[in-house]
Amino acid sequence: MRHIFIRILTLSGLLYCAFAQAEPVQFNLTDLNGKTHTAKDYAGKWLIVNYWATWCPPCRDEIPELVAFHEKYKDKDAFVLGVDFENIDDKRLLQFVDESFISYPVIKSRPAASSPFGPINALPTTFIISPQGKVVASKSGKVTFKGLENSILYVKQQLE
């Protein structure tokens, strides 16, 4: 079994599932600017990977929360990657990213049942990857700045 269920916790009114993963996740994703992102790029940092789509209202609602989180922590100990999970042309997606003031890297991906981080059962879906590269939490549904902070704090405490 790839993931062993540890516990379900409620933080800031959000439901998070915490996982222990046997091996660090491996990925190789190229963003809209042509930069490749790999697991090694984020070693030692918390990584928030958010799967979303331009047509998804909760996805659009959480973008300012993700931008604020990314801006606060990108030069410290956490980073956000957005994965657009739809069939959309590059020009339209770039325009949406610009109009939405998305400051974190955005990767374009076609819809699929799973990802390198785990299953995508709904949009938005967010994964939290530990500084050791392991998926430690996931959430289907909208995330908040405070919910992300609380989740990372909770997982840190559980891993100590």
C-alpha cells in the first residue's frame, strides 16, 4: 500500500487527511515559463501542490489564499506550485494567471485520475509534501492560508 492512513483531522473547518508515504515523491513538471520543477528543487522545504482549473469556482476563490501563503513563505521554508488540470490553450491560461495575480509557478496538466502526489478525485485538490519529500497531507476542496499554516504545524508536531 503506497500510503498508510494515519488520521483525519479538522483544522480551521477544513478536513485534511494525513498520510505517511514510504518513499519520497518523484516528479518532473514544467511550468508555463518553461522552467522544470523536480523534487530535488524543494528538498528541505514544505511544498504545497494545488490542482485546480479556471472553470472551478472554489479553485478561483482559493487563489488569493495560495498567493498570500506563497508570498509569505517562498523565501523561508514553504513554496506553492499550481497545477492547472484542464484542457485549455496556453494563451488563455497565461491570461488567467496574469489577471488572477498568481505569483507561484503554474504547471499545465491534462485531467487524469491520479498524479505523482496521489489521486485527484475533485477540484481543487491540494497536497502537502514534507521537507523530506513525502506526501503528508491532502485535501479535496478549497484551502485557506490559515488552514495551510495549521496543517503544516500539525504535521510537524506529529513527525517530531
